[in-house]
Amino acid sequence: MATALAFLVVFWLLYDGICRLVGQRKNGDTIVGALTLLLVCAASWLACHWFAGRAAFLLVGAMLATSMSANVFFWIIPGQRKVVAAIKAGQPVDPVHGQRGKQRSVHNTYFTLPVLFAMLSNHYSFTYSHPQNWLVLILMMLAGAAIRQFFVLRHGYKLGRNRNPLAHAGVGVAMLLGVIVWLKPDLPPVGPASAAPVTVGYVELQPVLAQRCYSCHGAQVQMKNVRLDSPEALKQHAQAVYQQAVLSRAMPLNNATAITEAERALIRRWFEAGAPVP
Ligand code: HEC
């Protein structure tokens, strides 16, 4: 918990530091944009290596959301106040306040959809439980930023200020589709060469479930009301077991019980054999 909070704070300090140091230089917007992108990528990578996938995605979402709020409270609103105060006092307005506020609000614009993606992806275990989940997260967030860019430019297009931005939406959607195709579970072929027996029945399956699943889905504990320690209960959840342990690989949770690939293959074969129970 403390690490997670520190993560939010450190990201803000670094991001804020980048904006302060280079934000007002020549090509400041571009440099800050590039550095912030790098920083978000690095943070995503770290989060996914330090925290379990689901928490990591939430944390990155929270990290961007926190910085969005901090931008508003520490820069955008105070900047406006100073401008208004200067105008009231009849003093010349320092344009830096406007520039800073604008830069931060542009960042907030691009953070919006990535935050949404990071938060929503929590319902889709195939995104955060992937071995390269940090890359999945980055690609999804980039897609979000590209789609956001489409909406920004579309406004300008309607006013005749820029070209039709459809390409941005295309890039964003193509990235999302690419991620989906990439994440589509591709099951290893199980041929006769594999170690698992050719037909898997309950007798072969039961010891695997006992060792890898009963601790959370047995007599003592029934996570999500799923019990797997009797043939009847197993039959009832057969589809879900296949889905969770073979396709999405969300189960065992964080692989707490260290299931092996061979055992996953065994569950798969059992299911493909019609999920037989005595
Ligand atoms: C360390 C504890 C733990 C272990 C071990 C574990 N599970 Fe789970 N399981 C959970 C939790 C927690 C949930 C609820 C997850 C949620 O709500 O997102 C769950 C949910 C499920 C569900 C319901 C999923 C749904 O969304 O409807 C199925 C099916 C399932 N587990 C199958 C298995 C199988 C099969 C194994 C063994 C290969 C296994 N689990 C091992 C903790 C565990």
C-alpha cells in the first residue's frame, strides 16, 4: 500500500519536474510530450513488475488520474487566478500562466481515455494476466490517446482548421484490434507426443484440481461460490473451469498454487473430451 502511494507521488513529482524544467523552452511542448510518454511507459513497466497484473493496471490508471487532478489544482486554477488578478490590478498579464495552464490541460486531455482503459481493463483478465501485460497496457493507452486525438482534431476539422483526422481514429482502432488478435489465446497443439494421457477422465483430472484449486474452491473456502471438489459441482462449472484455467489463465489466482503447463493441458483435454465426470 505504501509502495503504491509512493508510486503515485513519485510519478507526479517526475512529471511535474519535466514540465517545470523544459515546458517553457523552445519546442517545449514536444519535448515534454515525449518525456512524459517515456515516463508513462517506464511506470507501466515497473508497476507490472512490482504488482500483480490487476493491481498494476489500476495503479497506472490512478497514477494518471492523480496527476490530472494535481494539474488542475496546482497549475491550471492558480494560473487562471493570477491572470485574473493581474487584469483586475491593471497590470500586464504574464503569458507564462496561460502557456503553462494550456500545456497541462492538453496533457489531461490525452490522459482521459488511457485512464478509462486502465481502469476498465480490470474486468478483462486476459489483458492484465498476460506475461507481457505491461506492453498490453501501454498499447491500450496509446490507442486511447490516438482516439482522443481524433476527437480533438475533429473539432478543428469541422471549423476548417485542419485535415480530416480519421487516420488517428484508424490508428487507435487498429492498435486495439492488434492487441485483441495478439491476446487471443493460442492453445499449444496437444498431439500424441505430449506427456499427458490421450483421454483425460475425472480420475486423471481430480488430483490436479485437488492440488491446485481445492484450497480456494473446496470444503473450507469457496471463492466466488465456486466449489470444485465433487463431480457434480465440477460438472456444473466445467465451462468456467476451462475458461479460467486454460483460456484466460486467470486461475489459479496469480498462480498461487503453481499449476504447470502440463496440468493446464490436462484440464484442456478433459474439457475437450466432453468434461466427463463419474
Ligand atoms: C489462491 C486462491 C485461488 C486458487 C488456488 C484458485 N482460485 Fe479460482 N477463484 C479465486 C478467486 C478469488 C475467484 C474470484 C475472482 C473474481 O471474482 O474475479 C475465483 C474464481 C474462480 C472461478 C469463477 C470465475 C468467474 O468469474 O465466474 C472459477 C471457474 C475458478 N475460480 C476456477 C479455478 C480453478 C479451475 C482453479 C485451479 C486450477 C482455481 N480457480 C484456483 C481464487 C482461487
